Amino acid sequence: MRAGHGPATMLVLLLSVLIGGTALAQTVTPVRAIRSQTLISADDLALAEGNVPGALADIAAAVGQEARVTLYPGRPILSGQIGAPALVERNAMVRMHYMQGALMISTEGRALDRAGVGEAVRVMNLASRQIVSGTVGSDGSIEVGQP
């Protein structure tokens, strides 16, 4: 704190902001329509006044993410509307790994969803035609079974 700005002064400033109704919160909004599955850049975004529960408040949190739905100009971006860029595309051939203790089994599968690193994805085992769920790894392979 600077000289002359003691705790009482700070309390008065805080109360004047709260009572005065001045909006200090901001939300991230697109400056243009962003289609689903598009990577978001800083040029696509702006800050707008307002406080919307679940909306992003920091542009950096959205940059480099992928739109999960179409985002419209002026509307706040909610955290569930963006995510990690997809590394696995639907119908893509993927490598599946199952590991437990010293046992490791690897096989080919077909992705039934699109997903990014760390996200869950359903995969059809091509040998058995069984559908299993797993998590996308940083190399695009799918870890199935127990971690």
C-alpha cells in the first residue's frame, strides 16, 4: 500500500465500488463468428463488461483452444464451449494400449469420437469388434482399461 492508503481508506474504496454498482467484471467474447472445431486466436477475442457465471474472464484461457460449438460475436464464451484441440478424429485409426503392472497389450482400433489430449474417447477394437473407452495420450494413442 502507498502512503495515505491505510486499511480504513481501502475499505471505503471497496464499499464505494460495491455500493456504487460499478461493474468490474469482464467476460471474453468473440469479435466474429467462430465455427465449431476452429482453433481460437487472440485476434478472435475481446473483453466485454459483465459477469456471467461459467464464462471465461481471461483471453489467455481461450487462445489455442478449439471451439466445441459455434461461438457468436458479443456472447460470452462459457468454459464448456471450448476445449483442447482434437488430436484424434472420428473414424481415424488409432493405437490402443492397455497396461496393468508388467502386462502391456497394444492393438489397432477405430476412434468413434473426436477428442483432445486427456479427453475420453470411445474406440472399436478392430480384432474383436468390441467398443472400449480410453483417454487420448499426447502422442494420439489411446490408453484403455485401468490407469
